[in-house]
Amino acid sequence: MQVGIFAKTFPEMGAEQSLRAVADAGYEVAQFNLACLGLPSMPDALDENIAAQVGQAAKRIGVGIAAVSATYNMIHPDVAVRKKGMQRLEVIMQRCAAMGTSMVSLCTGTRDAEDQWRWHPDNASESAWFDLRKEMDSAVVLADRYDVVLGVEPELANVVSDAQSARRLLDEVGSARIKIIVDPANLFERADRDERRKIIEQAVDLLAPEIAMAHAKDRDTQGGFVAAGKGVVEFDHFLTRLKRANFNGPLVTHGLDASDAAAVGSFLRKTLSKVEQS
């Protein structure tokens, strides 16, 4: 596994500067966000020369680009908002090769019209699932066109809210273009130790063949997000389950301050080293 971090964790702007900050903090790979270039995360257009700056900087510095963030609300109640999101998704897909990656990370969305990371009761409706399927089918067509992988992350607040709904999506769409990003802290809010371990084990076992990336953030005892190693997630257990599932991809942390980046990276590398030696 390669230990990585969200590039937008750091305040530095520009491809060279942001990826240099990633390397200086001790990380091998980054999940890139176009906000690091001073652009919207989902722009209406992206010049190929600007995109190429990311790939070129990554090669010079020796940091891999594990994915580019391309999140929009895939089941937004306004069809026009979804259409614009899909157009912007294609903009990013077109430039993935230039940026040195073949994966975009998605947000399966919520019926909440204001916040794509906030739960809405209609997320559990069949109409929400129908809209997701339509949107995902369109995204797969684009992914085939641009030779890109779609990273879907189960999130409690989204329509793909758990491992079971992620498995359903994989099975129904039936495309190798869809892969899974698994983050243990997104699989529960509050749970005791035994329940947390069971949820994580079931998720990895159910999704193992399609897991392309792992995320590493944590939960405190009140259910809030904290930096990896500062909460209740047992990362030795999580990484052991990933190892048993033969996962050897990027482990990317986020949800932390830049000042904590070096320490969190050290924690993850030490934990990973112990797991790999066991």
C-alpha cells in the first residue's frame, strides 16, 4: 500500500507547490483537487496545458496522483444541476491522462439540495436509486471514452450509504469502470468496538474485488470526524482486513490540518509496517 494525502490539505497553491508539500510531509501519493490550482474543483473548462502541469510536477517530485476529486451531487433534485455536474465531470475525465491519473472520485449524492454531504430521508427511495443508476450509466459511458475509473465511496449521508448499497450498484451496473473507495470512518457514526469491527470486516469482505483506494480518517466518541489515529477507528484492524483481501493500492488520508500531516503520515506508515510484517 502507498500512503497518501489529499493535496488540498495544504495551503500551497499551484501544482508544483502543493505536490511539493505532499512530498515534504512524507507522502508517496496524493488525491488531487483542482482547487489546488486556484480553480473550482469542478470547472466548466480545463486547459490541457494547465492539466499537464499536474502530471509533470508529480513526475519531477516523485508523487503519484492516485485520483482527482470530481464530486458533484449525482441525485440532486434539480435535473439541471445534475446535467451541469455531468458536463463538468467530463471536463475532468478528459484531462486525467494529462494529470497522470486514471481515477476520479465521485459523490453518489443526496436529495438535499443545499449540501451534497447531508443525509435526506428520500435518499432511501427507489426514485433516488433510479436517478443514481441513470447518472452512473452515463458516467460509465464517459469513463469508457476516456479510459478512466470511477471511484465510488460509501458515505452515510449519500444514496450509496453502506457496503451493501455499494455492492448493489456494482452488481446492477456491471461495469469494471466502477471501483470502490473505502473509508472506515464513513461506515459508522457511533458504534461500540465490536460493532465497528464487524461493519469494517463486512465492508471489506463484500467489496474486496473492487476496492481501488482506501481513505483514512477517524471518528471521535461523539461521532465527529478527526484525523487518523486520534479517534476510535482501529487502523491496524482495518489495514489487516485490507491486506487479507489482497489490497495493495493507495491509502489516502484527509480530514486533517496541514500541521498534523507529517504526524498522521508517520502513524499510518508505522501501522502499515506492523501489519505488513505480521
